[in-house]
Amino acid sequence: MSATPARGTPAPRPVPPALRPALADDRLARAAWSRLAEPGDAAAARLVAEVGAPLALEAVVSGRGPDRWRTRLHETDPASDVAAVRAAGGRLVVPGDEEWPTTLSDLDVDATGDRSLGAPFCLWVRGPARLAGVTARSAALVGSRAATGYGQHVASELSAGLAERGFAVVSGGAFGIDAAAHRAALAVGGVSVAVLACGVDRTYPAGNAALLATLGRTGALVSEVPPGSTPTRWRFLERNRLIAALTRGTVVVEAAWRSGALSTADRAERLMRPVGAVPGPVTSAASAGCHRLLRERGAVCVTSAEEVAELLGDLGREAVTARQAERRPFDGLERDELRVAECLPRRGGADLDRLARDAGLDVAAVQAVLGRLELSAHAARAGDGWCRGPAA
């Protein structure tokens, strides 16, 4: 066990009555740990991973381990927390449950091999979306709360396009980019998940009450802190690691130089998840963080839902890329083929002599080129002459 006992033999300590059932029940023990330890407490996560939640909890009750884990012992009642989330229409999800997203195990060991990110003990969830299913094909869209009109427009376009392609859109439920992404996914009938820094029974921010209520009815609200918990700056920062771990990749839509959204990109990078950034006007301070990611961190420049899907999806599976979508009728033709194709009329037909004169080629060359253009559907016979084919 990782917890270090104090010098000498500690005096027996009474077990708080509310914690007694948790000493023999993994689910209740994990619920208790979600209140005892703050999100991202790597030492607590490591202890629970090594000996199991009930034994780790017993060590704290008996006086071993850091004092910070004991300060909330007498106010921790896991059964009451489980009842509270059920009363709010939610549920407790723990490792081993069918709904548990296995990608969260990546938080135990990051890309450097340092067990420092800290997987959550459990998740408190409200909403019909089953996490393991929807997060298997999901994208995180994050950005500044103080978003510009440009940022909100781009976030909406990306989110709607991804939702239409079957991606769940995951964000933080905040103002600005988060809210725009959630709303756009819902508007096209897609699934959206908000990862909160407070209990799933609370409405924060209050200005997004209607949006959060809709997400709770159609998608999911997720938190690693128990019902009734208040949001803090620390919890917002640690919440970002869950957004990064739950999704296949993260796109920062709009972020200032020191935006908190950059921490989500940092966590995604450490977890070896793809990171994309949307470029903004070079004069906009609101996009300085995105430009920083592109210039210094090797983020992929993304400007459309197609490009995000290409970044996050299986190669060859996603929708047509922007480059393919902009393909023109005569792209790929050789020089003489292009000259003849451009001389073909849209209606009626032109004979060989006219085409040779218009293209500046001899009749034999035009005849050879027309054979190739007919095979590629760029040219078609029209009576005794030739016209443009369906590919043109």
C-alpha cells in the first residue's frame, strides 16, 4: 500500500457510520473517494488503483495517508450522494460498468510514462446518453468564454457538421465557444455531452440553465465530483483532462493567449490525442492562443467539419475533404485534353475541323484526344459532332 503510516502505532479511530458500508462495497467506496479527494489527485488515484477503493478508504479512516484526505471524513456520506443523484435523474458510473469509458484509463499513465494525470474514481452522470457508446466516436470542441461572433459562428459550423457525421460533441457547458458547440449539435439532432466542474444536480453557469437542462434530457451531463459540489477554478482546470480523455481528439476553436482552453489541448497532447486549432484574424487577440498552438505546439490547422473528421476519424472513412469538394470539372486533364475539352460546346455538336481550329491543334491530335475524353466522360458524341460529357 502506498499510504505511509505515522510513527508508532496509531490509536484506533472510530469509523464514521455513513462510511461503514463503503468499506465493503467498491461502488460506495469510489463515491466516497470522489468527495474526499479533489479531482486530479494523482496520489489518491494511484492508491485506489493499487489496493482498491475500499482498502484505500480503510487506510484513511484508520489514520494513514495525507491529512487532506481526512478533513472531509465526517461529512462524507456516499449512500446519500448516490440517492441524491438518483433523485436528480442521474446515476453513478464506476470502472467495470458497461457504460464506463475505457479511454479514461489513459489518465493513469500519460505519454511520458508518468502516472500524474489521475483517473477519476467514478463519474456522476445525468442524461440518457450512454458514455462508452457516445464517446467512442466523439470530438471535443473548446474555446474562450468571451468568444467573438467569428468564434461562435465557426464553433457552430464545426459542431453541426460533426454531429451530422455521427460524432458526439463534447465540451464544458460554459458560455462562449462551449455553448455554441452544444447548441449547434442539438440543433441538427446530434448528441452532445457537457463535462462539468460542479455536481450534475447544479446549474452552472446559471445563464446556461436551459441549455444544460436540454443536455440532461437528450445527451449527458458528466462530473467527477458528487452532487451538490460547487465549481472552483481548480476543478475547472482538472475537468479539462476529462474532456481530453473522453474524446478522440480536441479542437480549440478560439482562445486568447492564456485561455484555459489551452489546458485541454495540453492534456490531449500528453494523452497522444490529435489536437486541432482554428486560425483566426491575425489582428484578433481572441485567436492568439490558437495561433500559438499552430506555431509552437504543432497543432493541425482545421477550418471545416470535414477537416476535423479527417483529423479524428478512420482514414478513408470520413466525408469528402475540402480539397475534394472544391474539385473542378477539368481537374486532372493533360494540356491538349484541356484545350479540346474547353472548346466543346455545352449544347449541339462541333465537328473535328471546328475543334481543331478552336483548340489550335491538328485534326489527328484532336481525334486522339476526343477518344480519351470520351472514356473519361468529359466528351460525348452529338450527331456528327462532339459536345461536353457528364463529367464536364
